[in-house]
Amino acid sequence: MRSRSNIQLKAIAALTCGMVFFVIGCKTLSQIAPPADERLVRVSGTALPALERGRGIYLNQCIKCHVAEPVHDYSQQQWARILPQMIKLSKLSPEQGAEVKAYIAACLAVGSGEEK
């Protein structure tokens, strides 16, 4: 009985993990973190290469500890609370932290219609 129960638990766990992967897997990278482009440059005043680095850091560093959340899932105020802690935990340099902050702020500005 015990081994059958363990098999059932493992099957449930595998299905649950599969469903989580499926839900997360439905988002494209562009939906999670929009590509840096001229619109982001216009709203932020930040050079395109810095925004691209910010996006790269967001997509590559964040996933080391957790799933990359879509940038637009959080407000500017929420990001203002989240980013300092995540930058510290990730051990990003001040320059890297500034690039991630600029990238996220630009994405939110474009997404909220603040584009100039």
C-alpha cells in the first residue's frame, strides 16, 4: 500500500509541475520582458544598449532564483519596493541595477500610455 501511495503522490507532483510549466511556458519572452526598442529610449532617455543590457539582466539574473515575472504584472510603486532588495540579493553592480531599473521604468511608461 505504501509504495502505491508514493507512486500516486509522485504522479500528482509530476502533473502539478507539468501544469505550472505549461502555464509559465505560455508566455513569450516578449510578454515577460518586452524587447528594448526606440519607444523605450524615447520615454526613458536611456540609450538603447543600456536598456538592452537591463532587459538581459532581468531575463538572465532573475531566473536564477525564481521564474521571471512579466514586467507589467507589477506597478511602478511595487517595483520600487521589489528592485532594491532583488538588486542586493543578486549582487548586481550599481550600474547593472540602474540599467534594470531604467528598463523596467521604460516598459511601464510605454505600457501605461505615457509615451511621448
